[in-house]
Amino acid sequence: MNKKSSGFSGRGPDRVEEEIVAVLTKKASLEFKALFLIVHANLKARNAAGSGEDILRLRAYEKLQNLVQAGIVNKTGKEYTGVASALVTFMEAAAEWKVKAALRIQSRPSIFADKAPALPVVSTGNA
């Protein structure tokens, strides 16, 4: 299997992926069910668990498998363990991506950058 160079696509990591990484940096190893319960509780506490629990479980499992393929997380049997150096690199890259994304949003030109379009003058004919 090919290992990816980074743990996320050009869109950057999402909240689910970031939460999985955050949990795995604090815990030694967890089975998926225990990992998901922690991730779900953390996302609910942050008001970031937007979809239903079943959909969130599927997304979390997909993100976890992507992290395994990228070499950021190791899977031994049914337990997942974070690779410390890869987790740190992932978190740094995620933080850098967030800064770049914020700068791109701030540097977008306004729709009315030059000036507001001139409104047509309506003549009433009484002049």
C-alpha cells in the first residue's frame, strides 16, 4: 500500500480529523468504539457535531483509516495508536493550513472594491 505524504487533502483537515488526532495524542491506544465516544463527546461539547451520530461515526471511521494509511496512526488488532512524531507534524501542518486559509479569506477583494455601481437617474419629466 502506498503511504500518502500528508494526512489530509488540499482542503485541509476537518474538525473530526483534528479531534481524532487530539484524542490520540493524549491516550496510549484505543479501540474505535472508545475513540469515537470520546470524539463525539468532545465535538458535542464544542457544538461541532452537526450531523447525526451514525453519519459522524462513518466519517470518523473513514478519517481514522486515512490517518492509518498516511502512517499517522498505527492499527494493531482492533486498537489504534498515534505515532507521536507524525501526530506533531500533522498538528503543525493543520495549524499552518488554518492560518493560510484565514489569510486567504481576509485577502479576498470586496465585491465593491472600486465603488458601488452608479444607480440610474430616473427622470420624472417635471423639470
